[in-house]
Amino acid sequence: SSGINAEYGGVGNWGKTWKNHLLVHNRNGHYGGQREAITYPIEPPDKGYATLDPNHTHHFLVDDGTTGTDGIEYEFRAALETLICERFMIQNVPLPMVCIMVEGGMRSLEIAISTLRKGTGNTLVVLKGSGRASDILCYGFENSIEIESEGVGGRKERKMPAECDAEIKRLIQKDFGKYKIEQQMLDIILEISAYRDFVTIYSIQNPEPLDFYILSSLMKSSANANVLAATKLRQMRLAITWGHAKIAREFIFSQKLYKFSAYELEQLMLFAITKQRTEFVKLLMDYGCDLKQFLTAKNLKILFNSLDPKSGGYRLLMEK
């Protein structure tokens, strides 16, 4: 929604991918071979299959030799997520992960709680109104109450008040009654609900874009003094890239636990100008970035070289 030029990878199940034979590169029906353009239809699949998501730029399809087997990709996806987060570690702080839950069932809840249990600043964004397990989780999160005993990680355990207990069980029974997993689902929902600072509920009726809430959840989860210095500069660059000055002001500049150095402010100003984020330029000036000191010959050269030769600004400067 912010016009971000980014890459989005999806992990899927090869044996449940609709018309997967069209994705095989060579004529002998084997993977690999010479790369060539592939035409893949985005159309309603047969029951039990799924098409590739056209919003993804890359796809990792896991194949165990079976067709139609559920869940074979979960282990690979978890390992890939962990690898990526640890690959971009700063000062022994892994890159935080955001789990977005849309509709879903028992397996979605298991993935959500597994993400939160890792305790590395990971967060969960639940889409309220998307149906099934997501809506049941939202009901439990919003209506559960704290009890005295402590659970995992020192978090206060939660329970459903009497007047809401029957309703959440009715909701579980309605969508998942045939699986006989009522208590298991309720246990996970209550455990997720204990992670109050790491869970964000996003209504699909909300006028704010989803990426605003994703970024907000990241900021909220890492408001820990132990990780702030390592992540704050990275968070600020992410906020600039996504164009959300409101979040930067609320979660970064309003917290007094870490102060940007003059050099860091200069680097952020360069980044904001090259990304054409005028709100951030004003924000950085309010925070203390002095434009007179910033506009050195070195920085002006960097800014000039960052201009698109086809842009009006580039042509104007060349004419001068």
C-alpha cells in the first residue's frame, strides 16, 4: 500500500500446488534445465489444491514425493524463517519476525504460538474478520482475563470469564467440532493471549493499511532497552522505506532509551531524501538534524548520484 519495491517469498507444498507440471523447466519432466519464461494460470483450483499467490515474487515449493499430503512444508518454512532472522543478526539480536494470521485452523494457531515462544522480539498480527481460527483467537484475546499464576517466561496466565467461556467453546465447536480439538485450541488461544505486548489485532474494516500495523507490531515488540540500540537505526530505515512517519514519531523518537548520534542522523537524512520522504526530512530536522551542517559537498554529491537520470530534478540540475 506504500508503493514498496520489495521481494516476497512464499513457501508452499509442491504436491498440493495446482498444475505444478507447468512449473517444471525442461521437457523431460525434471526440475532444473535451461530457464525460460513460464505461463502459469491464476484460476480456481480443484478441491484440495492451491494456486501460487501472484503477490509473491519468489516461491519455495517443498516436495516429499507425495501428492495431496498436508503440512510437509511447515518444517522447512520454520527453518528458513529462523535462518533469515539469524543471518541478519545485529549485536547478537536476530531480525524480528512478524507472523500474520489470516483465517486458518489448528495448525495456524500452532505456528503462531511457536513464533511467539521463540522470544526474539517476534510478533503476531491477527486479521479480525477473516474468519475461522483468526476470529476465535481475536475473541479470546479481547475477552480473556489475567489470573495470578505465572506461565511461560513469567507472563501472567489468562482464562476466559464464565460469561465468555461458553461462547468461545461454541465458536470452536461450530468451525472445528468434527476434529475434537476444542480444549487444545482453547489452551493455545489463552497462551497467545498472554503475549499482550507482542500481539496486534487488525480489523479488516480498519482504514489504516495493514503494513502500518505490521510495522507498529515490530516497534512495539522491540521497545526493550536490551535490544533498542541494536535495532533502532534499522527500524527507522524500515519506517522511512514504508513511509510511516507517524510510527517513527510514536515508537522511536518518543522513547528516551536511545539517542541517535549526529552521524546516524546524517545517514538517516540521506536515506529519507533519496527515498523522497519529506515527512521524515521534517521529522529529522525537528529531532535535531542541522541542514546547514548536513549539506556538505560530500552529501550533495551522494544525493546527486542517487537521482534518476530520467527525473525532472536531474535534468534541472544538468541545465544549471
